[in-house]
Amino acid sequence: MSSPAVHLRMVFGPDGVTILDTETDSLIRLNATGSFIWQALQAGKRLDEIALELASETGADPAIVKGDLRDFIAKLRSQRLLAD
């Protein structure tokens, strides 16, 4: 699974996480759900594990959550926020 890129600095708060990309001097803000996913990726959790946890917490269909999670991770990769 992917992990946060090394050129990032993060500040976690109750409403999410703010990420500083030191290569581009840009700030990225993730809400509480994005922060949960980000921390799960940092902990080395697999996509399936994260999707099941989110589905359990929200009552959503795990298959839908997994698809949304894949899209979110793809977006993070396209912004060079995740390293493979």
C-alpha cells in the first residue's frame, strides 16, 4: 500500500489534517475522513482494512466505500502526496 511522501509535513487537528508540501510550498487540507484515511495509510493498513473500518463506522456498503477510497488514493497520488 502507499504511504505519505517524505517531503510532507503534517499537523493533525480535531477537524482533519493540514499537509504542507515542502517541494511546492502548498497546503492541502483533508477533512476528518481524509485524516482517518491518511493516518491509516501511515500505519501501513491495506485498502481492504481501511474500507471495512470506514464502512463499519458509517454504515455504508463496503464495496462503495472501497471504490471511493480507491478514487481518493488515486487523487492523492496524482498530487504526489503518496509514495508507493
